[in-house]
Amino acid sequence: MTTTEARHALSIRAGNTLLLDAHLLERNQCLTVHSGLVRVAASKPDQEALAAQPVTLGFLQSGDQLPLDLLRTTRLHLEALEATRLTEGCSLVPAAGTNSLHEWTLSLLLIRNLSDAEQRIGALLQLLVERLGRRNGAWYELPLRLTHAELADLSGHTRVTVTKQLSKWRSQGLIDQDNGPERT
């Protein structure tokens, strides 16, 4: 890592959220995720930051790009789902296999316009697995935990609808939900 890269990097510890506003635009037009996994959400800049209910725009991981043009009208919330490091600047042509926030947002918008709950929730899970899933034997695992309420928000349905659909798929053996490590 060069000294220039070190000077122009943002680090976010897992579980923390970094708020970005238009002042960052004075120096940059884009950030690149160097490492980690981050949920990108937006809220209106005139709302109190801690009271805002940010809308998820997408999830970015190593190599993905975060264009900052949205900062002209919104505040961005970067929630580190894993320890995350972002560097200033982006390449003109994103590397193969990476995504930009615009691609995530468009995909989520298209999912919300599908006709029924099963299609929407299925398409959302497929998107998450395709972009973030990690192969583990015969199945895929997601490196993030999403509550039924968060899945509902992303798919445009209620928590109850998501719970019913996931229960149906679980009973059919199509999905399995790992509750993670036990806490003592």
C-alpha cells in the first residue's frame, strides 16, 4: 500500500455506521471497497441522522464501487457488516465480477416491481446469493444476517408475508436457516 492510498482510505469497524454527506464530493466522485462488506443506505440530509430511517440501496464488497453522485440530494449510511476499508477513487471500467451501487439499486427496484410475494422474495434471495453468497458444499451461505423485517423492507412486503414464504420454503427443504453460533 502506498502512502497516498493510506491517506485516502476510510475504515469502518464491523457493526459501525459511517455517515457520508456532500462534503466528501469536494474531493471524490467515487469510493472503492478495498475489503469487507458494507450495507449502503440513504436518508434525506434534512433529517436528524440518528432518527432517520435509511432505505437500503445495496450491499458492496471487495472491489465494488460506490459512486458519490447521490450525495447531492441524500446522506449515505455505510454500515459495516464486516470490518470494511474504502479507498478514494474508482477505475473507469469496473473489474469483472464487481458491482457498483447503481447496479444494486436497479436490481432491488426491479425486484419490487415483480407481481407477487413468492417471486419478489425468491428474486431477492437469488440476488443476494449471486452477488454475496459463498459456496459451502452443496449449498450457499450468505455472509450477513438479515431479519425478516429487513427482507420485507428490501422486497416491498410485510414481515409476516416474508415469514410465511420462508416457512413454506423451509418445509419444502428449499432453504435452511442457520441461527449461527450459540451465545452463552
